[in-house]
Amino acid sequence: MTGATDSPGTWSRPRGLDHVVHAVHNLEAAAAFYASAGFQVGTRNRHPWGTHNRIVQLPGFFIELLAVEEPDKIVPHAPGRFSFGAFQRDYLKARQGLSMVLLESTDARADQRLFDAAGIGGFEVFDFERDGEGEDGAPVKVGFSLAFARDERSSHTGFAVCAQHHPQNFWQASRQCHANGTRGIRAVTMIADHPADHHIFLSAFTGVRVLHSSSMGVVSQTPRGNLEILAAASFRDQFGVALTTEDEGTTVAGLRFSVGDAGHLEALLREGGVPYVRRMGRIVIGPEAAFGATLIFEEARS
């Protein structure tokens, strides 16, 4: 597999943030944490390949809390086939945290062809359905097609796009209302020793040709939130969390949310016993409390 190249058509489909996978050892404990932090957390769902999840839904974006609950069902990787379950299992052997970034897609197969042409693909599209629960509690079907991408410099970070088959069954306004006042996603933040090394991959993956580069890192301004790669020192300076990259390319370090009332959020976190710090006007919950992730809340400007 060669590195990403500046090939025609690579940037023809700008892709907004769709969701992240937050891989954890104890699904119920992670769900309880998110609930204590003021999020509404969905019920448990089961995948036929051995992982279970619970969903925190925001407008157009969700956090997939996920654990490997039935390891005997996991299918191994194969040439040209990315095993979602095997990837999460292997990630959890070393750490908990944000294991995968997924962008929105209207046509997973078209995006897979673009990834192949850009030198960041090489995998078959993965299609699946599962049972869900409608807004009225009735059973519904939800379905997804995933097209996977690979940054050769980032061995333990997963990348894909997600096309939904029955979006009307999945997105529910009543489940996007959270006691902490979170309104939406602002950015998924990664760290790397050398953010510029991932510039071409980031552009090909997001479909955004012109990225914003600075001494702090590189940013792709997608149709829904930013996907950004910062130097670890910049992440520490901005959010007060010191992380190491261990020469493993990009690490998905944090989520930046828009929140309506920071004072209300602080009171809720204190009541729920959730540790946090104030940093440059932001409220930050560090990875020790947030199961390997950093959650950053920024007050929305009126």
C-alpha cells in the first residue's frame, strides 16, 4: 500500500463528522459516566460480530460507546477485509479511548473508490443491519455501510465513512436533548508528533482540499465540525492534558462540544461527582475520568 497521493477526484466529496467509537472495557460503567456528565445515553445494542454499544446522539453526530462482549464471535481480518470487531479488540488490549473516527457518506462505495484512487483504501465496503428502537419505543431496523480508510503512519487509529440506510429510524430529536446543555460537536481532535506528516491523508479522507495549517497543527473544516491534528504540546497548552504519542502517528485524543451555559454544566458536573478543570474559558474532563478520552466543552456564542 502506497501513501496518499494528490490524485484527481480525491476531494470531490467533502464529508462531515458522523461519529466516533469510544472503546471501553466496561460498557455500563462508561454509560454511567456519560450520564453523570449530563448526557442522555441510549440502550444497549448487540452486533453479531461480538461487540455491544450504547449511543450518545447529538444533531447529526453521535458517540458510539462500545465494548467487546462476545469475543468468540469476532471475525479476523483478511486481505481486503477490515474486521471492525477485531480492530476494537486489538485496540482495547493496549488502551481505552477514542478508537475510530467516522465521517458521513451518501455513497459508501463511491467513497471507497475515491479512497482506493488516493492510496488510502484497499478494503471492501462493510454492510450491516441491526435492530433498533424508534422514538415511540417500537422496534425498527437501522442499517449502515462503512468504507474504510487507512493512514499508514497511524497503526492504532481507525478511519471510515458511514452511510445510513434508514436514517429516519436512527436520528431522533428527543435523544439529542441533554441535561448538560450540549448542543453539538465542534471538533474531533487528534494529536501527532508531526501533524504535517498527515496533511495529505487528512485532506483525502475528509474530501476537503484546502486545510488550515499552523505551528499548532492542521485542521480540516468539514461540513459538520472540524477534524484537527494538533501537536501534543499544543493539546496540553490549550486543554491542560498532557498526552504522549509514542511515535504511533495520530491518536484520537478529544471531542470538543458546543454547550449553551457553562455555569449550568459546572453545577451539573459537581452534583454528579465528575472531575473537571476550567482551562482558557473551557470546561475539560480529562482521560482519567472519561475512560481514555478528553471531553472539552466550549460555551456557544450567541
